[in-house]
Amino acid sequence: MNEETKILIVEDEAITSMLLEVELSNLGYACTCVSTGEEAIDRVRMMNFSLVLMDIRLAGGMNGIETAAQIRQQAQTLPIIFATGYSDKKMIEDANHVNPVCYLVKPLKLKELLAVIQSLLKP
């Protein structure tokens, strides 16, 4: 892990976003945080991320699933992890249409999140 490993955190809850950024930064990941789908799409256009950690409910006009679908059009192989409080069957089915690498239910367990990230980013 080093500063070349860039993670885009798409989360509209400021405290959750800050906690994730602190924890992941402490482990050597370079994190960028945004709260809307529109911002996420713009950032993916501007930067080369290693993965995206995406909430489903976001500020702005797009939800995380719509955002992930548009990101997929730009960066087809970019790993997307959904991290959300929604675990109903319909939501999971909708999310699976954009081929996330993982669907984690909040509250997140840091060790589980790190295991997923490390398995995706291993050299």
C-alpha cells in the first residue's frame, strides 16, 4: 500500500466519510471524498482510482447505483464496493446490475472492509 493506491469514497454522511478517510489514510491509501454522484463521476474522469467505495443513498440527484452505472461506462474495470445501510432484496438486485465487487452492509466492520480492499488491490 502506498500513496499511489487511490480510493474514491462516495458518501453523503460527513462523519462516515471522514472516519473512512482517516482509517484508510492511516493505512497508506490516498483517499478522495465526495458526497454526490455527479462529483464522483467528475473525479473518475479526472483521476485514476484503484477502487470506489460507494454508498447507495447520496446527496444530489443521483443515487449510488445510477452513479456506479455511469462510472462503469467510463472505467469498466474499476472495482466498485457498495457500502450501504440498505440490505433489502430489491436494492441488492438493483445494485448487482452494475457488477460491484462487493456489497457491504453498514455499520461497516473495518476489518471486513480492509480484507476486501486488500484482496482487490494485492499486487
